[in-house]
Amino acid sequence: MRLRLETDYGIRCILYLAQQDEYVQAGKIALEMAVPENVIPRVLSRLKRHGLVNARSGVQGGHKLGRAADQITMFDIIQCMEDHFVVGREKCEQADRSQEKILQGVQQYFVSLQELVNDSMRSVTVADLVQQKTIADD
């Protein structure tokens, strides 16, 4: 399983915004979290479209979390940023009939693995990750 670079940038943006109380301009997020300035508008737009980020125009404008950090999971972010997120293959080509049962077993394994990965990502919130950083800093 490999995530797109923009997904990593989306996670960075969300983690940074979780630590802010006010709206933050895109340029500051880009600078603080090492996200290229030419990419951040696309990343923030995608996060906004999925309700993970709110945006406001004007002098006091910028971006902030669209929901509380304890209401955003890693699954939410990855589902937002990845067009297609599957462990293994979705479909197998037809094999010799004698091998079909084995291939079904492999496919079921990947389905079960996908469920485990999804459940794990649903169990970790942005607040958990931010708190972990705070604990590590102490």
C-alpha cells in the first residue's frame, strides 16, 4: 500500500491546523509543514470539499479545521485524499478451475486485510496524533 504524496501533504495540513485556534493562511501552512506552495491550494481545496477544512476569505481569512480534531480520523483524511485505496487487487483474472478456490482464498485474505487497515485508521483521530506529539515532546 502506497499513499500519494498529496495525501501526506493533506495529513500534514490537518495536523498543523489541529494545533491552531484561528484561521491560518495557506502560505504559513506550506512553510511550517514543508508543503510546496504550488500544491497547497489543491490539497486544501480537496480537504475543504470533504468538510475537513473550512476556508474564509479576507484579511482575517485562511483555513481551519472543519470539525473538532477528535472527530477527524486518519480514515477520513486518506479517503478524502486518495482516489482509490485498496489493499491488494480488486479483481483477479479468471484462473484454471482447479486454482479458483485458492485464488478466492487469497482475495478473501486481502478483503480481511483491507477491513483491518480501515478499522485501524478509523480508530486513530487527529487529536490522538497531536496528543502523541505533545507527549513525545515532554
